[in-house]
Amino acid sequence: MPDQAVNRPLPAAFLGHGSPMNALEHNRYTEAWRAFGASITAPRAILVVSAHWYVNATAVTAMAHPKTIHDFYGFPDELFAVDYPAPGSPELAEEVAEVVKPTWVGRDHDSWGLDHGTWSVLRHAFPDASVPVVQLSINALKPFDYHLELGAALDPLRRRGVVIVGSGNVVHNLGRVDWHRPDDGYDWAQRFDEDARSVLGSAPGDAARLQEHADFAQSAPTPDHFIPLLYLAGMCAAAGRPADVLVEGYAMGSLSMTAYTLDDASVSPNDDGAGAAELPDGPADEMNV
């Protein structure tokens, strides 16, 4: 385990990734992700908690050369051609497993890689793909408090040169997508997103209680995209500081694009500009996005 520490912790973030097409587009959300990455000087590695590695175990990618995974369907060939050839870091994988003890973390040497929840945002934030990337799975068997506490346990890595990123969406209901509302959110989506913002900005340690919110069932009919937010909330609680809003907004009625950061020196871009990428025609809830 590296014994050197940095004077200031590197930033952490939760990025609302939305449609995989955001990997190819330039809009106010992708510009915010770019500004976040550009503000960070020489990170040693990046640890990502992606909504799309949602399995019945806690594990980290531990291969030296993770593959780019195109874990979706129904999108243009151009998106399937995207490669994000960042190296992995078996050393960071071991470090993650050590820093969160007694929580057990398995090492995945060959089955996963970098899924689109990771590369769609890193392609903008760290476009040269030179910084080693490790993914941490979301253990689907564990309660929300487990993920909040695991986020807090990971916080010391930020003083060892590691940027930690959660990638998902605060509101993610593909069954309610409305192509006629490209930059708008339903009332219930806005209520939940705004209340989540209040918690992240005042009492991030209470973020697991958002599961009790009256609009949670509609906003997160499956918890996979919401849980990465708990990792940032846990780090905020450990650091004793609230999260800052990087960029905010909605897409197609039932997606929140809100992104948060901790200890981020970047300046949010102006909110004027293009909205988030849309999904292709077809049943959105069958696209694995």
C-alpha cells in the first residue's frame, strides 16, 4: 500500500450519466464532467462505482488491461466503436480491499472491465485515457447503509492520489421516459431530485433515508443508479463537508442529470447550452441503460 499522502484530498464526484449517447455528444453536462477532470492535477488512479456493475458481491476489477464493455443495445454503431483503453491497477484493487477491511472485497481478474457507466463519463473527464481505472461493483444484496459506510471507508484513498467517482442517476425510471420532454422532469422527479439535493448539501450522512421518500419508488424503481450517490454521500460524511452541485437538470421526464462533487476546485459551466443526449427510439427500459 502506498505510504505517501497528498496535502489535500483529491476530489470525489457523483455524475448523472444519462443516455450512453452522452459519450459522443457535447452538452452542458459533458462540459461539466470535462471541467471536473481538468481541475485535477496528476491523479494516481481513478476508482469508479458504476450503476452497471450491479451484482451479488462486492468486488473490484483487478486486471492490468480492462476491456471496454458495451453493455447496451439499440444504439448506433458509432457508440459500439468507442474504446476507452485506460490501464487498470491491480495495486489499487489490493489497496481498496485493504482500506475497507473488515468488509470483504473480491478481485475480478478477467470477467468485467470498464462498462459504459464508467467510460461514458471518463471519456469527457479524462479524455486521454492515461490514468489507471478500477471499478468497484455494487453489491445488490446489501442495504443502503452498507453502501454509505463503504463510501466513508474509501475516503482515505483520496489522500493517496485517487479520484473516486460514482456514476448513475439520482432519478432513473426508463419505463416513464417521455421523448417530448427532452430537458424537463416530471413533478415527482423534480421533488425527489430537489430533496436529494437538500440532503447532500446539509446532512449527507442521512442520504440512505431517501429510500423512505414518498417519490423514491417512482424515481428509483430499481436502486442500481441511485446507489452510487451513497458512496459520495459517505465520503462527504467522513470528510465532514457537504456535497456541491456541479451541474443540474433533467432529461426525458424521468432522468435527473444532477451531478455532485466533494472538494472540487472546478467552476461549473454556465447552465445555458444543449441538454442531455436522448435515447434512441424503442422501449427505453429494455436497453440496459
